[in-house]
Amino acid sequence: MRRGSIVTVGRCFAASLALGTLAGCGGGADPFPDPGAVSCAVIGQLATGTAPVQPLQITLSKFVPAGTVSSGTTAMPDHCQVQGVVSSRTGVGGIQYGNKFELRLPVAWNGRFMFQGGGGTEGSLPSAFGTAGSAVPALAQGYAVLTQNGGHDNALLSSGPAFALDPQAQIDYGYGSIDTTTRTSKYLITMFYGRLPSYSYSVGCSTGGKQGMTFSQMFPTYYDGIVAGDPIFNQGANTLSETNALQATAALVGKDPVTGAPLYYQSFSTVDQQLFTSALLEACDALDGLADGVIDNLAACTFDPATYAFKTTSQPLQCAGAKTASCLTTAQVGAIKRINAGPRNAAGQPVANPFKPDGTTVAGYAYDGGFMSTNSGIPARDIGTATSAPGNLAFAAVQIPYMWMSPPVPTFDPLTVNYDSDMARMAANSPMVFNSTDLSGFKNRGGKIIFYHGLSDPGPPVLHTQNYYNKLASLNGGVATTQNFARLFLIPNMGHCSGGPATDTFDPLEAIVNWVEKGLAPETIAASGKNFATAPTTRSRPLCVFPKTARYTGSVGGDISIASNYSCR
Ligand code: CA
């Protein structure tokens, strides 16, 4: 009944707009038969001059019957698929730019709206199924879902980060696209359903996590609840952290004779990676009460690979003499320590964030249990594991010449970046960095934000997010009062947004909805994972609200694979 009344109102509102008037329905004959298919067609015929952001072109509006499209094994319900572009323009180099979006509007609407965050440097338009944040896509749960392209089309660019040669495209990737497409979506939702959403959510990881933080800082009224996973809010700084890791490993290896690219994957053989991990786990795994391959109590982990000796054999991790399968060379250990320490200047000091100076420094990567996990940690993205997976220079460091130098220097070799002489060349006040800790607008209107971050993330270092949260807490009366609107969950051993020997499957969308709509602030979030290196390879456990961590209690038959044997302390 509720749904029917909403759809009727929507048709009247849409009809009045199509007729060029802002008057209400007025009791006249409804020109549109059921069901939603025709209402969807009307969206495509709207006089877009009334939209809040101009120019707006609707390029597609199509009724999609249930079962026509799927995400994985989940069929999508009856819905209206809308695509369009906001602020289309010709930019630097004659390249066509614009904020493209897709909005999917389910006929059986639950009254909620979800922004599905993007990934990488964007540049394409993902299907708005709402796959971020829950096992069941949000569209299938009845959410209206928005995706957007970050303001540029990769297909029109010479390389992914080349959009940054256009100043407006930097702004659109930073915040313009998510701003304009959110406002446009709320307008279209009002046209279609006859009212604004009851609740709006921004859910995403990586770039999507950054976008949630951008809303909380710049557009605090747009979304009631935000999930910001493994956020690249300090993207320029992250790039320096990654580049430092690449430089450290490149110094250990030769170059491909054809491409000239360093053969990163040769820096640590699989045996060497496992050797390092076994030393790290021996030192720190049991500090949380259980030797299970997961370092929950990272704060207590003081590990120095240069001085560590295995407990049972007294064998030093760092070779005293020639390299063997049982030790790492001094150069290898030096590279590991450099990755951990983060970029340093010639005086050995951490590098201040050159992009939006905020008193913080560019971090390295913590000695978490997944530091050298081949499916999450440093090898997976920065080193690579074989010629077919040669590390991620193309993904991150290559952003430096285009996105992070001011002015851009496309010919700059990022592997030569110098943490003294080149820092003044970095883009101060970049519109693509969002490290403001002033969330007063968001907090004061009752907004809630959940941050989460994989401790073994080889992209954005977890320390950037942790430092941000600690700073936020210090500005808001401490952790306890900050938890009234912002909570952080750290996920041991997890890589960038997923992966690793970790409990990387969880439902932050459900957690944020319960917090916003029912006032149930999450103390724990149920999580599971199936990639553990040792039996049981499938495990569940609670993710704990920061600064608590999971401790093994063993109170339920001692099964380490079930969440009820852990408590948060
Ligand atoms: Ca452990």
C-alpha cells in the first residue's frame, strides 16, 4: 500500500514537470498507467532545466524488468535505470569531460538512497547495483543506488591519471562529480518517487572511502550515514608511501631488458617471504592470547627484523654471513625497514605531508601479520609475485607526475622522487586530498560515519587512517565522545579492502543503517574469512571498535574459528 501511494505521487509530480509546471498533482486524471515502466520513461523526458545542476543531459532511462540483470548470483528487481551527464564540457587538449552517472531506482523502494563509492582513479561508470558494503547488493534490498565516473572517461585519456592535466577534472575527481551527481540524483528520486529519500548512505572502499570522507567534510548534509573503508583521503601521501616501498625493492633487483622496469618480484622469493612472516608471527602473533596467524594486538608488537632471532633455533633473521634459505640479506632487511619506516628525508626524518599540510607525516607500513602475505600485503601490490604480477608501479607511483606534481611533469620518473629536493614540487592544497578533521557540520546534524581499514593494506597505509581518527578524537573530547558519531574498525591481516589471511567479509551497510535508523552504535561487526593459511582456513570473529582489539577467550569449546570465542578489549 505504501509503495503504491509513493509511485502515484511520483507520477503526478513527474507529469506536472513534463507539462512545464511546478504545480502539484491537482486531482486530474493520471496520464500514466501502471507499473513503473512508464514513470521511468517520463524521467527521460523531464524538462531538465529544472534540475539543480546545469547542464544536465539524461542519456538513458529504461525500465529493467526483474531478473534481466544480475550481480553475481543475485538477480536485480524491477527498476528504472537512468544514465546521464552533468556539466559536460570540452577541456584541456580538446578532451570531452563530464560527470557521468547511473541511478537505478527500484519499483519496490525501501525509501533509502545509497551512493556506491568508486575505485582507483575512476574514469568508467560502474553498474549501480550497490555492491559495496553488503553481501546482498543494495538495489536488491530496495535501495535507490548511484554510481558516477569521477568526471572523466579513461577511454579518452592517454593514461589513467592524465585527467589531472585538466584543472577542472582534478576538482571533479576530487569532489565535483560526487557533489553534482548526488544533487542530481536526489532531484531525480523526487521526480520518480514523489519525495526525498528517508535516509541516504555513502558506502565505499578505497576511492569510495575517500568519497565518504569528502561528504563528511565538504557536504555534511548529503548523507546521513557514511562507510569509509581503506580510504585514500591522503592519496598523494599514500602514493609517496607506495613509491618509497617500490624504491626500496627496486634497489634490490635488476631491470627487465626489454621494458626497463625493475623486476620487483625477484626481491623476495616465496621462501624469503614465508621466512619473514614466520619470524614476525613468532614475535607478535601470540600477544593477543592466541597463536593463530593473526596479529590482533599490533600495538604491542615491537619487531625489528635486523635483530630478531628465531626462538627455537636462535637463527638470526638477518644473515650473519652468506645468504641461505634460513636468513635474509642485510639489503633485504634494509628494504623491509625502509618500507616500514616510510619516506624519509636526508636527515632521516619522516616527510611532512606536502599536499595539504596538517602537521602529519607520510607513513610507512606496519608490521602486521599480512605484511608479506602474497594475496594482500606488500608483495601483492608493490612487489608482485611473478612476471605476470610485477607490482603496481602503474597503479600508484605513476600518479606522481600527473596528479601530484604542480605543475604536472608527465616525463618525471617516479622512482627518482627525492624526499628533500622534490617535495616543494608537490601540489600544495590539492583539490584531491581530504584530510580535514573538522566534521562539525556532519556531527551537528546527527550524521554517523564508520571507518574501517585493513591493517595489511599495501596501498593507503593504515597509519594514515589511524592518525586521522586519533586527531579527530582529540578535537572532539576524546575517543568516547567521538564514538557518538565516528567509529573506526581495524581489520587484522586484511589487504586493500579485502584479501589476505583475514576476516575480510562483513556487512558495514547493515551496521551503519542500524546506527542511523535505530541508534544502535556498533561495538562489534561480525566478520568471516576463508583464506587463512592454516587450519581452520575458514573462521569468523568480531571486528572490534577502535581502540579495542579482539582477544581469544576460548570459552566455547576452544574452537578458534568461531566468533563467540573472542571478546573485544
Ligand atoms: Ca594471534
